[in-house]
Amino acid sequence: MLVATWNVNSLNARLPRVEEWVAEVQPDVLMMQETKLADDKFPHLTFSAMGYESAHFGEGRWNGVAIMSKVGLDEVHSGFYSDEPEGWDHPAEARLIWATCGPLRCACVYVPNGREVSNDHYRFKLDWLARLRNDLAQRVTEGDRFVIGGDWNIAPSSADVWDVDVFDENSTHVSVPEREALAAITDVGLRDTFRERYGDADDLFSWWDYRGGNFHQRKGMRIDYLLATPPLADAAVSDLIDRNARKGTKPSDHAPVLAYYDV
């Protein structure tokens, strides 16, 4: 099965690009983030004509996540499973959706950006990740065929940024607490098969700022990835980032990330 994740940075603006890519690549499952659509505006019929069932959790101008599948789409759940923790004072946002796609249980995430470490949004990011970890610990076992993918807004290691010297103690995406929160999530029994496959190789990025010609200067970050439980990770025979999808007219600032699982 070919599973992909892609922050499309507005499906309304990028729909022709997404249709073209899906028609060419034919993923079995595609998780999308930052659709920036309300649920009633999601183009279910467009994707149905291409052979996909789809589920969407959106709120309009911001955020928005979706799962598309050619192999079935069942047990859809939007948002967290757990009740709001005591003292939770963060806004409800469309950042998480779950579904069963054929033999796989899938989750699609759009992790909060965090802005700056001194910002309340940074606390929101850490709290959101902790709540996600709790849901995963409660609902996923290492024997499951489970994959969670999305825009994590965290570069897991120095190999995942173009230049560590451009980041300081106020930089999100690379701070110690963010990376510790991500490690706590992987510690429930999830593996980053892309990084396992490529070791410490750098210049393997999934996001490039539109400004300053960063894409052409290869100034990027790897903040989009798929994390899988051991049975699925062991079945991963290919992992890649489709950098070509970042080229051309009106691209997203993210590239699709794919894994092929022999299941």
C-alpha cells in the first residue's frame, strides 16, 4: 500500500495541483493538512470521481485535515478521543482526523506551529502534542498496523534543517521541549521509517519557505513525516519525498511524503 501525507496549503487554491498529483501517483491513502475549507466545501465528489472515499474535518479559513482512500474508509473520528484535560483552555481547531483504510488504521495531524517559544501558541503546541500522545497511548498498540502522518511542525534532528546555525533559543520547530514531546509520541511504539532508511543524510526536506528563493537554494526543513507501528514499519519497502511536487505554478510550500508498505 502506498500511503502519502501532504500539507496542501489551501485546497481551494491548490486543487488542480492535487488532482494532477493524485492522478499520476495513485496513492492508496492520502492524508492532507491545511485544507483551509469548511466541511461543506470539501470536494468529495471530485475525489470520488477519481476513485477515492474521503473524510474531512475543517473549520473554514484555517487548518483543516482530510483522509482519502481507495481501499475503504471506515471508523472515521474527528479530533481527540479523550476528554479535555483539566485546565485545558485552548481553542477547538481542526487538526486531527482518524480513519480505517483497508488493513490500516490511520491518523492525520496538523500540529500547531507554535510561533515563538515565548508565545502562548507555543504552550498550546506542547499541550496539544501531550494530548495526542495520551490518545495514541490509549488507542494504539505495537501490534497494530497503524500509521500517523502529517505536518508535525517539528524538525526531529539537526539533519532535518538546512543550517542549525540560523536557529536560536527562541526558534520553534527545533526547540528541546518540542523534540522531547515528539520523542514521547514515538515512544508509544512508532517509527520514522524515512529517517531509518536514510540515516543522517541531510538535504532531505519537505518544506521550503516561499520567500528568498529558499526552495532553489535548498534551504528547507523536514517537518512532514509518517510514523508507523513496528508491523507496518517492518513492511516499509520505500520512503521518499516528492520534491517535484514543490515545483511549477502555484505549488504548496510543502512536498508530499510517501511510504510504500508491503501489506
